[in-house]
Amino acid sequence: MWPDPFIAREAAAGVYLEERDRRALEDNRRQIAEAEERMRAHQERETAEARKAQKADRAAYKAEQGWPM
């Protein structure tokens, strides 16, 4: 059975390769965006935790020194 000439013509023109490459690029962009979002969320959590720890340290120091809160 001979291949469909229309499909063979598209294959010869590289249409399928272009579509595969386009899908791969879209997937890569999506994965990069998801990774960047996770990284931003992680950094925000770390920053919030650091600020909370710094505030607790200051409060403990003030309490240790007998300063009013």
C-alpha cells in the first residue's frame, strides 16, 4: 500500500518536523514557566521565614535586655 501522497508531500516539506519542534518548544516554555513560578514561591517562603525569625530574635533580645515590647 502506497502512502497517501498528500501526507507524503507534507512529510517531505518537513511539516511534521516543524509541528513536533513547535510542540516541544511549547512544552519547554511551559516547563520553564512552572519552574520559575515554583522558584519564586520558594524564595517568597524563605524570605517570609527569615523575616519571621529575625522578628522573633529581636523580640527575644529585647525581652532578655528588659526592654519594653
